[in-house]
Amino acid sequence: MRRSWHQELLTEDQAARIEEWLTDPQLVADLSWGLTDTKVLQLRSSGRQYILKTAGPRNHHMQREFAAHARFTRPLVERGITAHARFADEPLRLLVMDYLPGYLCDHSPAALDPEIHVQAGHALRLFHEQSSYNDENYEEIFIRKCRSWLADDHRIDQRLAARASTALREYRTGPALLVPTHGDWQPRNWIINGDSLHVIDFGRFDFRPASSDLNRLAVQQFKDAPELESAFLEGYGDDPRDSRTWPVISLREAIGTAVWAYQVGDTDFEAQGHQMLSDALDLF
């Protein structure tokens, strides 16, 4: 039996929709990570290449992608930093974007290049400054979410979990200024083409404090290379972190990373989450 052009990675309805959008689509590569049901497929049609993202109905990251590309990626798209979304079908969970050529920044010399971090800071500022509002309840919901993660299945050391619970209990919540955030702003979501930075994957998009988008960098690239932090903040324009909220924002990211990575079986990312937790608790 002859295999379909999508090698059975899509349903019949999904494939038919793609065929309405693209002439004679061909699968170039399956770029999916395989940790969740999210599929990232590189396609070719009429001499052009595209990226198709899809995921199951219970995968909330797909809905975040739709929301980001519908309303908030425009300033990055206009400057060629982020791919333009060409087609979207929310009921069928399909998003087709232009393909961004280049190589993944993570684990390459570009990840430690100050000029790339200047560009990353500038791009993030463009994204953040589109909109903002004050939310009186954000931090209370935030704290409840952290506590629910600690009550879920994980392999966090009991002493660290107890310290985290105490820090969450003692934190005094207040109103929060929220902006559109990427949620995973770091070299594994940066593509380098020549000397230029491109940004991918808005699956963690949401309105959060601006400083939350610095968290991944703070525990990775900035940790042992302060010149990269300086370069990033030069591009961003200032430092959105403050002494009251930064420790608890760091704690939230650490708990979420450790719990999520354990549940999907990503042991390396889980270990990073445990280290993030230890570092975050030192901020209190």
C-alpha cells in the first residue's frame, strides 16, 4: 500500500485541509521533539517551504500558538524575526507558517555571541511593548498553581519542596503588570541565519510579567557569562526584574520545569529544573 505524502502523521481531514492551502504538498522532514503529541513538519509546495504545527485537542500549547500569531507576532513578523502564519484552522488544530532558514542557536557558538543577545533583547522588547495591563489576581492564581504542581507527581527533593512551599506561603501577593510573553525565550527557540536572529515556537505564549521571559536565560547563558546579560539588557533597554517579584517568578519556573519534565520523561530538562529550584530558593 502506497504511503500518503504526510506518511500518516496527519488525519485525513487535516491532510485534505493542507491540500486546499498548498499545491501538491510534500513532507521534507519531521522536526517534532517527540516528548508530547505536538508535531512540527517541514513541508514543500510550489518551490516554497513551510512549517506545519499541529497537536491533539488536549494540548493547550497549540491554542497559545493560535493566539500569539493571530494578534501579537506582527512587530516581529514585519522585521523578519518571526515567521508569518499563512494559514490556520483551529478546529483541525493546524497552523502553517513560512519556513525560517538557518540553524538552531542552542549548542552553537551563536548562543554565546553578545551580538545575538543584543538582537534577542531588542526583539523581546518589541514583543513586550505591544500591550500591558494590571491584574489584581494574577499573583494569587500564580501561587495556587505552584502549590498544585508541588502536590502533583515529581522527583523534587523533599527538603527543597518544603522550602519552596514555605516561600510560596510567605509571599505577599500584589497587583501585577502583565505583557504578552513568549514563555520560553532562549537559544533553543532561536534560529540563526547569517548574522540575524529569528524566533520560533510560541507554544507557551501568555500574558505574564515581562521579567518572566528572562528566566531561562538567567539560569543558563547569563549564569556564567555576565557579558551576555549586559548585551541582552542593552538590546532590551532596561532590566524588567525587580527584587520583590523576581525570586518568586524564578521559583515558579523552576517548579514548573521540574514537574513537567518529569511527567514527559525529559530527564535532562528535569535535572535543570532541580538546579533552577535550588538557585531560585537562594534568592529568598
